[in-house]
Amino acid sequence: LGHAVSKNMLRWPHPRKRLRSEEAPLAGSEKAAFGDVHIFLVERKMGRSRRSFLTQLARSKGFVVEDVLSDAVTHVVSEDGEASSLWAWLKDHSRSDLSRMHVLDISWFTDSMKEKRPVAVETKHLIQDVLPEVSTPTSAAAVSQYACQRRTTTENHNKNLTDAFEVLAENYEFNGMEGQCLAFRRAASVLKSLSWEVRSSERVHELPCLGETMEELILQYGRSFEVNKILSDERYQTLKLFTSVFGVGLKTAEKWYRRGLRTFPDVLEEPSIHLNRMQQSGFLHYGDISRAVSKAEAQALGSIIDEAVHAITPDGTLTLTGGFRRGKDFGHDVDFIVTTPERGQEERLLTSIIQHLKQQGILLFSDYQSSSFDMSKLPSHRFEAMDHFAKCFLILRLEGREVEGGLCRAEGDSRDWRAVRVDLVSPPPDRFAFTLLGWTGSRFERDLRRFARLERRMLLDNHALFDKTKKEFLAATTEKDIFAHLGLEYIEPWQRNA
């Protein structure tokens, strides 16, 4: 199962039927199996004969290959290893908006040919960091106050500062001070987006979301007395420990702290405390599910769940979301969206998957929440993180043999398996784009909702986008549609690590 999908695939749709050679289109998209993907092969460095061969190969598999670089192109493929020379050539040979195209290494093409369908674009496929319009702004004045207008990769040049700000934000959250918590998290988000390292407060006067207190912290380079005091505070340490348990929220952690409990044994040995099913599993598997999950482990789980999906409905698709979709190599759990092309099938899909995993003997815990989605109750002015679609929270047993390269083991752990947290959500097919945007996550999407509300008089959540001026819902089949409705330049998932 670990090899059922390609090593770095982020989406596991059901394989489409291969076109017979006599049916394969030679050009155009009217008979193509993948009409929404238009490929342009750069002849430079590739050569005419090889380009011709690859063009025919792609078209025989149902792909659209354009002969000319135009606005119709969605994927530019090149064998030129030097990014600077390639981008210079592209700008000289086209007046098209290159920022709207994927400019890709040949590896994406070969992966797609192997899978007989367009594979998801990942960071490793991209040829980037040259066009000024797609790079992170270098001047403080050019930085937007909204995370949805900043490109933030996993590369953080100011980790010492953002770590300090996160400690302060978390402490404010523990003390119920939502305004201060949000202020420091927005400030940390701004610092994460910078392409330069902050060494003094002089360069940050024009940055948004940074007040005098934060500038003072920057002057101290994140090592303030306040931060060190928080890190050594008993209450902070205890609440952070308790809330790290699956199923334990801040209110429960605070209640335990006020009762004088400070450690896990204190909680487990207290006879008056009755843990619910989720908390029991959280403590039972704490060593595993508190440890980071690798991308290889996430992909192995994707293969297992994808098999379950297609055992139930051949037309079902599985999409990896969360931090892994944003290009991270590790996460605390694994999130998937499960969809079917027919509306209404999602109602039974998750319960069937749970039963399938149970029969395989790998289901360690499940908590299913049925759908309460009702379009007639939208738009909603509540911006809670969770949506109303059918979802389930799982703990699965992952065998080491399923994982390419093996499990990420804790020191001294000799087991050949580990427990991993997995979340599944199943929206109706016409809600997929909104769900994908929301579940890809980070604070980027939350700020996107704020931008929609304050700048566009629109209401955005995981369910829909509502234009308050026109008093109508705006349809979207892709994330790009949502960005377009908001008048924003599309930002790739790997640039949303806000």
C-alpha cells in the first residue's frame, strides 16, 4: 500500500480510464481527458525531436499540449535547470501573465505520465524565485497587513522572534486576553513572511501589525524578560502540557490546574475525574500522537484511506490538506477531504470508511460527527474554525512496512507500528473549493475571511462566499475562483504558511 501512490503525491483521485490510441486527441481540449490542464513544453534545452515525442506521448494519454505559449497554458514544463535563464526566455517569448501559470521542472511531466493523469503540483516541481511579482516583498512598506496578500513559505528568517511572539500569544490565550493574543499572532505572521532577517527595529517601523511593545521585543532580539518569565511559569507549563493531550481543551486544563493537578499521573490517579473516550485515547497514545508525523507517513496513510474510499465508491477522491499541502515535511496530524461526484453520497461515505478501517484492524479510535450543513442557514456571521460538514476524528495504527523509508521512531522505541491522528471531512461536491481552502489552513485562511469582510463586504467560510452588496452567493469550483471573486492574486498552498 505504501507504494500505491507516487512518493510526493498530495491527491489520490480515482484513476481515469486510459484513452485508446485511436481516440487520443492530437490537439485541442474538446476530446481530452484533462481539459483543465494545458501544457506547454519549452523546446529550449529540450530539443525539437524530444519535444515532439513528449507532445505525442502526452496527447495519447489524454493531455492537452499547446504548441504556443498563450494565456490558455496552465502548466509550463522545461528541462532547463537554470531558473534565471529560463524565466528570461519566457518573458522574452510571451506577453502572457506568467504568474498565473505553473512553471515546472520535467519531473512533474514524467510523474504525470507515469500516473496517467496530472499529479498535484508540489514545491519540488516548481521552478521559482525569479519573477519579482511572485517573490516576497523586500521592503517594509510593501508588506500588506493581510496575510492573504503576503507569500509565506516554510522558510522563516525570523524564527527566534516569531517563537517569542508565539509564546506571548499563547500565554494571552491561556489568560483569556483574545485581543492581545491576536495582535501578537498577526505580528508573528508578518515576520514569517519577510525575505530578510530582522536585526534591529529600524527596518520595521513601516511594517503593519507591529506596535511599540513588539518593536521593543525586536530590539531585545526576542529574549525579553517577559518571555523567559512565561516559559518558567508553572501555570503556563501546566496548561500547555494538559492541552497537548488529544481531547483536552483549555477549559478542562484550567479546571484541572485549579484543582492542584500538575502532571499526567495526577490526572490519571484522581478518582473523581472521569475522562471521555477521546481523552482516554489521548492519554493512551500520547507518546505517538504528540510526536511529529512525517510526509512519508502521511502519504502511506493516504494510500490506505484511498483504498478504503474506492472500495466503497469507485468515483470517490481523497485530497491531502493541512500543513502537508502547504509544503511542510512534518505535521501533528494528517487531514484529508473525501468527496464523491454525486451530491448526497457524502452522508454515508465516512461511516463506511470507518467500518472498512475497523475491519482491517487498524482503527484505534473514531469520533464521527454527522453533517449539520444547511444552505438555507447561510450566510453565517460566525467565523468558527469548524464547519458543518460530516467529519470524523481518528487514531489509526500505521505499520512501518507501509511507510517508504520507515517510521519516525521515538528514541528507544523498537515497535514496528505507531498511532497517528487523522481527520476526515466530506463536503458536498459543490462545496469542495471552499472546504479545500479552509482545511489547507494556517492563519492565512482566517485572514482571508477578515479581508473578505472588511475590504470586499463579503462573508467567507468553509461553506460559501456571500456578496453582501449583491446579496448573492458566489459559485466556485476551484480555489482560484474564490481568489478571483475577492479580487486577489492567487497564492499557491506552499506560500500560505502564515
